[in-house]
Amino acid sequence: MNRPYKRKKAVALKYLEGNDTAPKVSASGRGVIADNILEKARANDIPVHEDETLVELLSELEINERIPDELYRAVAEVFAFIYNVDKDIQN
């Protein structure tokens, strides 16, 4: 059975510590653009977390748009993952 080809999607988030606003989408794309987002993240030692469902939801947002309240928990889990990765790298 052949499954239809699914183009890769990627979304980058930014959150400024001490900022009272929610994280925002800083980059979003699919195909070659998604590959470029991931390549830049890896080149800059930015942890990459893969969650197809979350990327699908976040990719519907505009650049610089804050994440909606209903995605706070999922995004908080991603930031916790990144925090733990950074902590492990520093030790």
C-alpha cells in the first residue's frame, strides 16, 4: 500500500525570559523551508523536538503570532524538554 507523500513541516518558537507574553512563532514552513528551519536550528545548537500534531497546529499561526491559550500546556512541555537538554549539555 502506497501512502501519499507528506511534506515535512517545521515551526520555530521564541520566548523571551521575563517577558509576560506567550511564546510566539518565529518561523514556519514546509518542504525546503522546513528543512532550512531545522538545519539552522541544528547549526546553532538549538534543540529540536518532534511532535507532528503540535507542528500541525502551530503551523496554522502567523509569524510573530502568540500561541493560543489552548496550546500553552503542549508548548510548556516543549520548553521543559529544551530546558532539560540544555541542563544536560551544561553538566
